[in-house]
Amino acid sequence: MSDKPITHDIKERLGKYTRLLREIDNQYERLGRMEISMAAPPGPDMTGMPRGSGTPTDRTGMMVLRKMELEEQIEERLAEEREERAALEAMIRQVENPDERAVLRLRYFDRADWDGICAVLFSDRQDYLERIDSYQNRTYKAHGRALLRMAEILKETEAPAVKGSKRQ
């Protein structure tokens, strides 16, 4: 039997998805910085030293090319993200408990922190502030149950593919 917990594969998949979201954020940040530097003209040369033989249009052309390449990379990552989000959402819809579904969507799609997730689920309760630790634990347990159910769903969806490959 494997030493990995049954939730290992789904945790890896969800982690990979959140890392993809972070990669997209970082690429957008790079793009923004690139656009700012493209809008700013190069400063005058106050040193009196000769400059390279390249003209400003060479610099501009290179920057435009880099920007286009970065935009293409972002589009590729966005396509990956949309595909994976759709696959994860299909699994989440199979989780019966609405609070468990909410925890998964908030944590992995919206990247909410635990306090925020807890507030979404339980802040309408009259005793929320007095029993916040209890509600925080309920949030963690809902997350754990949701991961267990997602692990089962992932195993069920992978099982037919494995069986089908043995027939060939």
C-alpha cells in the first residue's frame, strides 16, 4: 500500500492550479512593467560618452517583440487555466455539501485566506465573534471533508481511463 495519504493527488492538482494562477499574476505584472518602460522614452545622455550605434527604433522594436511574446505566453497560460478550472469545477459540482463546495471555490479559485473563508461561511451567525475559533475549526474540517470527496471523485474519473488502457 502507498505511504501517500488518499488526498495527496488532489492536493497536488489543486496546488499546481494555484501555482498556475500565481504564474499568470506574475506574467501580468511583468507585462505592466514592460508597458510602463515602453511608454517612458530613454533619458538624455549627460555623460558625453558615445552611445551604441542602435537607433531608438531598434530598442522600440525589440521591446514590442518582447511584449508580444509575453502576451502570447500569458494567453497560453490562460488557456491552461480555463481548461483546468473547468475540470476542477466539474469535480466540485459533484461534492454534495454546499459549504464544502464553497470552501474549495473560495480557497482555490478565489485564493481566499482561512479567515475570509470562515467569514463567508459563518459570519451571519449571532455567536460568530464569540466562537470564531470553533467556526475556524469547522472551516478546516469542511475543507478536509471536501478534499476527501474530491480525492474519491478524482479516483473515479481516472479509473475508467486506466481500465481502458489495459484493453489495448
